Amino acid sequence: METKEGAALHTDLYQLNMMQTYVKKGLQDKNVVFDMFFRRLPFGNGYAIYAGLEHIISYLTNLEFKEEDIEYLRFLGFDEGFLQVLKSLRFTGDVYSMKEGEVIFPNEPILTVEARIIEALLVETALLNIFNHETLIATKASRVKHTAGDKQVVEFGARRAHGLGASLYGTRAAYIAGFEGTSLVEAGKRFDIPVVGTMSHAFVQSFEDEKEAFRAYGEENKDNVILLVDTYNTLKTGVPNAIKVAKELNEKGIKVKAIRLDSGDLAYLSKEARRMLDENGFSDIQIVASSDLDEYVISDLKLQGADLDMYAVGTRVITAYDQPALGGVYKLVEVIEGKERIPKIKVSDNIEKIVFPGRKRPYRIINRNTGKSEGDYITRFEERLPQIGNNLLLFDPFSPWKQKIVEDYQAIELQEKVINNGERCTTPPSLEEIRNNREASLEQLWEEHKRKKNPQKYYVDLSEDLWNLKRTMIEEKRKEYNES
């Protein structure tokens, strides 16, 4: 079942164990900063699409422990004093985030939480759950839509999704990424997404013959007549029967909108079906394809000259079929003691797992001459964006000898405050506004970053101050464990 908004027990046990320890030690009010980010792009893609922010805001602003939650934790053996703290616990921190629909890249702070440590710990699991799932689906859907180009793509995957909540929010993520509709009625109702429906093979089989099934469906679904033509034989019975029924329905003032192909050689069948429809005066009837489609199948269909108007994509988007997890993380980067902010770093033998320390500001560097993004640039929170005239030096933090100077640029700060003292402080955008943000963000990327295979790497650079802070803290930690 879908996780209820604000469900406080949607957390891992060790979070509650740590929270109880802080309460017993009197440290529960220590203020901290956590960054949420991911380390590697999914699907071999050149970018990811941020999805799930509205879900996260709803979760945080409705967070509370119900009486039955407290009873269950009492059953697990938690201390009574700790349970009394939980009864009145709400999220009272601040949250800074990139906009939903934004194009995002590894190792940059997508969302930042500044809160009491017990609050920041409690919400980690839910935030990552939402971010990892919805961003993964949005990114996969964006690949599919980019491949489909100007052809419509609709989401048909609810029955294959990993649970009710996954299908609902996965559908929303696909819509953010550019899909034009869904078969899932609940998603249409909840998020105002256009709903699309055809018929099933079972419907056709339940009638004495194909024509009778088509006729009955057309008469009772006058505004959305889409006929499934592959139940028996696509070209010998399905399309011919659809044409015969379309002529009958025309006489009653009913138009057949489309036929759907769900099996077989979709490229060949679509071309033959198009020819048959056109020869019978039905050039306005569209052809919809389904059957385990993804960006690779759609690309091949286009190369083979398939004559299709719409793609209905299900399993391979809603389950993120070729990569089951994004791998987003949530890491402590700063501890606040009074007016002092103390950067924190996690050190690892794996260079990709070394966290950028401290509170930060991510920027997108836009070349004013081309309107395209030259890279993202992360500074320490308190520093000004360095400029030498109109030039900015960018370098790869993992290979600092790789450098370039950007001339005449605009720096767009990517994070904004979305929750202040536990309360939302921004106007909720419509889903259409989020889609438009995704489209504008993608438009800033060079086509080389959007390739399905071997895309050009997009660099996320560090300011010199942040890079030096990271190096200094690594050296300090190395010195500590060498002396221990």
C-alpha cells in the first residue's frame, strides 16, 4: 500500500535507536545540516530529472507520531521518556531544494535539511525513499520521451509497478518527464494527468467475433474509440475488422480514434496497417504501439520506418527495468554550535564516497552567448561567486588539471528555501509548471549530454575555497588516524 503522508514510522529502526541515545544524553537539540545527493547517473544517462519534491514537502509538513505508533514503539521496548518526546515531535527545521523537474547531476546538493539532529535523522529514510524512486522513474521516462521526439508517449505500467504507491508516484514522475498521459485513473484524479484507455484482449475474446467486440466498444465509448487489433491475426482479421466497424460507426456519427498494436513485428505491422487504413479512407485513424517498449525499442522502430503515432510504455518505465535503484544518499555535512558552523566530512578509500563538507550553494553556469549550460559550480555557503571580469574558471574536482574558462556567463543559484521552521514557505507549483521547468532545464543542455549512449560528461565543479576545505579536512583526518 501507499505510505501515508507524514507517516512517522516510515523510518529505519537504527534512526530511532540513535534518536533515543541523543535524547538520553541531552543532545537532541543539536542543530545539524544534511545534504541529499546521488553519486552516479542511472541508465548510463547524461543527466537525471529531479522528481519527488512536492511529495517530500507534504511528508515533512505532516510529520507526527500517532498514538498507535507510540504504542508499537513501547512494545519494541523504547524508553518511556523518549516516547514522550516523540508524542510532540514535529519537523521544525529548514529545507532548501532545487526545483522539481530540474536537470540534476552527481555529487551536488539536491536538497539540504537544517534541523535538530533527532528530526534530521528521523526523516532520512522517507526522504531517500521518495527521492530515489521518483527521480529514477522520471529519468527513465525522460530517456524514452527524448527518443520518441514529437510522438506522444503515455504511461501504461500500473499493473507491473512495485506496489500501489509506486504506480501512483511513478506515473506522476513519468508525466513530469514529458509523458502525455496515463492509463491509471487514480493518478488522473490525484494529479490531474490526462487519462488514456483502450481495450483488452479479454474484451475481444469475450464476444463471438472480433467485429462484434469492436462494434460494442465503439457504440459505448463514442469519444475514445481505440480498437485492439492483434487478438487473433493483426493483418488478416484485426485491421480489416476495425476498418469495417469504422465504416459502420461513421454512419452513426462515431469516429474511431486509433487502433493499437500490442504484439508481433511492430514496424512491419504498423506500415501495413497504415497502408490499409489509408486505402480505405481512414488516414485520420492513428496507430498506437504497446508491448514492452522502451527507448531502445522505440529507437529501433524509428530506424525501421515504423508508422506510429503514439507509444504506450509500461513495464520498462514504471519499474525502471534496466536499473532498479538510483543510490541517492543523505549525509551529515555540518554541525551548528551556537553561532559557529563546523564542517563535517566522511572519508572513504573510494574517492567517490568522500563527501563535500559544509553548507554549500550550487549554481548553474549559463553561457550568455549560447544560452547553454557550461557546468554546475558549488561554493561554500558564505562565499561569493568568484569572478574575474566576466570570466569564470571551472575545473574538474576529481581531475583538477581539466580546466576551462567561461566568458560572459550567468550564474543561476539552484537551491531555494522551501520549508522554514517546519512550515512551507513557497507557493506549490502546478504539475504543468513542474513539467515546464523540466523542459526549460533540458533545453539548457547541449545535445551531446542527452545522447542515449555514451553521453558527453557534464561537470560539477567546486570553488577553489570548497576544494581546499575538502583537501584540508582529508589531510587532518589522515593525520589523526596515522597518529592513533
